[in-house]
Amino acid sequence: MPSLYKILHLFIKSQIKLSNWFDCLLPAKFRIDGYQDYSQSVIPKYLRENLLIYDIGGGKNPYITAHLKSKYNNCYVIGLDIDENELKEAPDGVYDRTHVSDIMIYEGSGDGDLAICLTLLEHVRNVEAGLKGIASCLKRQGYLCIFVPSRNALYARINMILPEKVKRMILFTLFPHTRELHGFPAYYDRCTPHEIKYILKSIGFEVVEERNYYISSYFSF
């Protein structure tokens, strides 16, 4: 007889297919993979040669890869993460320098041209303090590219309700391949488009581009 584990995963696959089928019925703007679109369509517009780039919270999976770094001459990449082991496991040659620090208390030297922060702020207990830490990394004319899951999303609401142990068990059972990438505690402090923009403007940023996305692989389970 098939094991309970196999039956569960057959059920999961059927739900993913159903979810994908349902997505096809929605208008195009609801079917955009936000993370891929932001990574491939937005951030590259702010990359060029001779930049000092801060990759914040990227750890062992920085946005700037060795291949991408080779395309832009004289780019210097600083990795900033709370976990020293995460930084050590990053691909060789990507980071030119690393800092181990909690972004909520970090005080930078204001020398960065570009800061990239993807799916980090939902894991920060105080987002305003985190954004101030990021701002301290940048020059006055520097750019910040952030991607933040919204606390208003259904999966975020579920995440905030379930005990940490339970949601990690669910996540790794349904998506075992995410064990090395996900599962960090999430707080979603002020993680809405309105709140993020309000904080950014209050600490001196100008919002030059905003994109809101609606699709999420979390719906597949």
C-alpha cells in the first residue's frame, strides 16, 4: 500500500495543479510572480558599473551572483546579515566584505550607492528601526531596492496565528526543498505598502517606483 507520505504528496501535487489552473482564470496582473519580476525587471535597472552595493539579509543566497557581478566592472559588494554562518556559506567571490549585525541596530558609514533587501523586513521585529539601519548604509543619492511580503496576505495572516513549531512542520512537509531557504520567524511588523512608504518618506527617502504583486506560491497548499 502507498505510504501516508506518498498519499500526502499526491494530494499536494493535485492542489498545486488546481491552484495553477485557477490562476489561469485571473487577470494578468494577478498572475505575475512578484519575486521573479522584481528580481529580473526592477533591480537590474539600478545596476551599473562602479557601484558599492550592500546586500542586506541575503546571507548565503545573495542577489548579486558571481555571474551578475562579472557583468558590471568595479562593483564592490558588502554582505550584511545577522547570521555569520549564512554569510560564510555564500558563493566564493560574491562578497568583497561582510558585516555580521542585526539591521535594527546597525550604524553604517553612508557610503553605499545601492542597497538590495529582499524578503527580509517581514522577519524584523521593528521595521522602522530596520529601515533606518539600511538608510545608514547609503549615500544621500543612493538607491534602495526592497521586496516585502505584505502582512495583509492570507498566508501572512496564517503565519502570524500559527505557533512557530507547527508552521515550520507544515512548510517543510509541503515544500521540503525550502528547508535550507525558508522557515525563519516572521513578524510582519508594519509590512504593508502604505506603512512601508510612510516610514521611508519619514526618514528621508523618495519613492521613485512601486510595484504591488498578488500571486504567491503559498496559496498552492
